[in-house]
Amino acid sequence: MDDLLFSWYVNLNVRSNGVVIAKNGVTIAVGTGQQDRVNAVKQAIQKAKDRFKGEETLEGAVMSSDAFFPFRDSVDAAAEAGITAIVQPGGSVRDWESIKACNEHGIAMVFTGERCFSHH
């Protein structure tokens, strides 16, 4: 929960379509400025992989998203990378798809009910 809250607070200061990956109270990577959510997720995952070059894994890391997931593809990408929990506002007409994907992958998902979407 601490890492989820931390990543959410970091995301308050990220540009639109912000995705923050955190682990042990540290920001691992940020994906931002993409036109769709899944590419922001993939960007953050790739940044983390490039940064650590295999020395650090994303197993046990968490992810926050400043806005809802319109499709389950973002959850699937997070699961493949080793993300274990996600915090996001919810509010998509397809929230059930993201919930189902989390259940399939054993990922915890927290809904804030409030966006932190930022257009700087």
C-alpha cells in the first residue's frame, strides 16, 4: 500500500497519460505524454528495463495511472513485466475488463475514484 500511495502522489506531478512504476519507495520509471494508456505503460516498462539493464526486475513493483484504463491491454502489459498492484481512478465503461485481467494475473487493483490527470 505504501508504494501504491507513493506512486499515486508522484503521478500528481506527471504530464497527461502519466504512468508511474515504483518499488520500495522509489520511482523506477515514468511513462507520459502518449496518446493512449497502453503506450504510456509500455514506455514506463521499457524505461525501467533500459535503466536497470536486467540488474533489477519489476517483480513486486507497483504502478499508478492518472486516468482509467479504457482496455485491459495495460493490465496485461503490467502483468507481463511483473507488476503486482495497480492504483487508478476507474470510471471506464470497461472497468470490468481491467478487473478481470487483474484477477487472471493475480494483481491487486485499487480504485481512487478521482483522476489526477494533468495538462501542464
